[in-house]
Amino acid sequence: MLSEPMRLRLLNELHSGERTVTQLTLATGAGQANVSKHLGMMADVGLVSRRKEGLNVFYFIVDESIFELCDLVCSQLHAELSAKAAAFTKPHPSELDLPSHTPATARSTRALSLEV
């Protein structure tokens, strides 16, 4: 449930208090249908709850300890993404284990001997 980035974003937005779907849509930049879908899924498993006030539906966190779990998930995602990013970074030349260049004057030369 918490491996979905949109749900983590929504939980993060709800961390400071209850929000309407419209407020969450504006805050996340996601579509209303997408936000509602994820909120519904989180409500079904008891992560969030909702209350209706007029035409507005307000969502809020049921148990604040969910953020401890979010921190664990985010830490794991960060570690995985950092490892993947490291595979694509170009190493600094000083980090490369290249053979040193030997100037031509220091190279050994082979003497040819001619026997008469």
C-alpha cells in the first residue's frame, strides 16, 4: 500500500491536517479521479478516514504512527534509487584505476646487435 508514490504524497499532505479532495488535487498536481482513487484505497484499509461537510469531503489520518512506517518506506526507496543513480554517474578521473602513461624517453629500447 505504501510503495505507491502518490499515496505517500497524499499522506504527506495530510500530515499537517485534514484536506479536501480539491485541496489534495491542487497540492499534488494529480487529477481528481486519481486522488480520489488512492484516498478510497487508503480509507478501505484504515489509513485515512473522511468526514463530509456540505458538499466537501475532508480526509484525515486515522493513526499518526503511520508516518513512522512512511519514514521506513521512504528510506528504503531512497536507498534503492541512490544505488540505481550511482550506476549511472560518471566517475571522477582520479577514481579510475588506469595504468600510468610512460613517456617515450623513459621506455626501454631494445638494442639490435649485428654479428659480423
